[in-house]
Amino acid sequence: MRKPIATSILVAALTLSGPAFAAGVKIAVVAPAEGPFAALGKQISAGAAFQAGDRGSQVIPINESCDPAGSDALTKALLASGAEAAVGFLCTESLEAALPALAGAGIPAITVSVRSDILMEDALKKNWPFYRLAPSGKSEAAAVTDAIVSNWKGRPLALIDDGTIQSRELVESVRNGLAEIGVTPVFTDTYRPSQEQQVSLVRRLAKSGATHVFTGGDRNDTAVIARDAKAENVPITLLGGDTLKAADLDVPLEHGVLAMTIPDPARSAEAAPVAKAMRAAGIEPEGYVLPAFAAVSLLEQAKDQAEKDDNTLAVALAKGSYTTVLGPIGFTRSHELAETPFRLMRWQDGHFVDAANNGTTE
């Protein structure tokens, strides 16, 4: 995928980490090419290819079926590719199948999507070179807990979930985190999801005296709760999790609803030049496009470091922080992101903005 010369210079400058570039990296890009996840796979492939051309890196597309039945074919394709590293991996099933073989071949893997804590625990126990640009499953709850403690100290707090496994686990993790520091909610409840109205829930919240509510529910249910609270004249501040970063369904999200979510990287100062260049090339920098771009950039810089240190690519990945369109990226000893990507955001004028810089978090 060719870009204008000025754009190539601009993108190269963004990822420059030393006095000279080493050779490019041969990278397997694992992403669905067909089926229900093909649109997301296209985002991963487009982002990886857009970065690779500037350094002479080579991307080898590997189809990801996200089906355990295709695990053997995926693993064989990866090992036959001759890749130095692999990026993408939309689905947990693909990683579970491929990681042992990749580890045996000394090929590091970077996922842009999978958050499974169990998989990372296995990887660490077995010394697999597995890293991720996606946050861990535990980091969302930790970020929510920190936000509640920092912004709602002394406020009457409610914790509610919608009864699903994901919602229940998130709310329970927040509850446990708060209990460790002596914070007890005045109200807890499990509501029935996907209802046209939540007036009875809102009235129970009002009766409890709770003014600040964390919900583990999805965007539509949260929008219904916010709408009904407004109609019932019940003054509550609503905070949701990463599931709020979705499209409106039947009810639009109320202005001022808070979410602990990952900001759109295309809106950041670091990514602005690349996002502009992508749009000029007919690529919308949405979803996994910029994370995949960052993964390739990360590997290219790590290869520079590996050659400088006369070490492996996996060791170089773990060594330090590298400049990317997602901001500086480094990894902990547990191969997790050194800095959480979650931020407290506020719904305003049709999109989420930084809550700290754009209105109250109260």
C-alpha cells in the first residue's frame, strides 16, 4: 500500500527510535478474512499493511477462523510463513492454539484484542512470548475502582449489574476492590436487562439515597436508566464500563453519562498525522486499524533495539517503552501494558470526551 512521499516521511518520523533504521520485520498478520468477523479482520490487516511499507517490513496474511476446528491449519500456516513475529489475533481460540508452537519457534505474538486473564497466566507459567495491546480483564475493574475512590469519595454509592456473567464479574470485582479500602455501597441490585423502561429500578435507587451509580450493564440499558432517572427527576450520576463504547440502539445516551473506556486513538494528538494520511488513502482509522498499525511499529522499533543489543525480538519487546500512535507503549514483567489505556470519559455532543478536562465527574 503506497503513500505519498511526504506522508511516508511523516509516519517514519513518528516511529523513529534511533539514529538509523534496521531492516524491516517479517510479520504474520493473523485476522479473519471471511465470516462474521471479517470486517474487524480487515481493520487489522489495513492498519498493519499501512505501517509496514515505510520500513520495508513484510506482512504475511494468515486467516483466523476463530473456530477451534481451524486451529491446526492456523498453526501450520504461521510456522510455514517464516515470520519473525505475529500480530492481530482477534479471538482467544486462535491464541490458545498457536502460542505453544510460536513459543517453540521463538516467535513473539501481540494481540490487539484478547483480554483473557487465564490465557496470560498460562503464557507466563510456560514462558510463552505473548504480549498484548488490549488491556487485561482485571484492569477495567481496577480503573473503575480508582475512579470511584478519586472522584466520589463520601458519595452515596450504588452498584448494579444486569445479571450476565460479564456484568456480574465486573461489578463484583469493583465491589471487592472497594471493600479492601473500606468503601461500602448503600445499594446493590441486579436488574433485568433489555427492558423498554427501568422506572422501578430508578425508584429503588432514589429510595436508597444513592446519588452515584456504577452499572456493569450495556449501553442501551444504561441509556434507558439515565432517561428514566431524568424523567423521574431522580438526580443520579451514572458511570458505566467499556461496554458503553457502542452505538446507540433504541434510546440515545444522555449527555453527561460517564464511562471507564479506552479513548478513540484517532482523536489523539499522537495519531492525528497518521489518521489524516490513512483517510487520504481511503482507510478510516477506526476499530483495530490504529492498534494494528501500532503493533507493527512496535515490532520494528523492537527489532532496532534487538540488533543494537544483539538480543532476541521478544527480549527487546519487554525491554522498554516505544513511541507509537497509541502513545508510549511498554510492558510489565507480566507482559501487560505498563500503563492502563482506560480513561474516565464523559458523553458529550455525540462522543466521549476526557471527563477530567471536559466537565465534572461528579
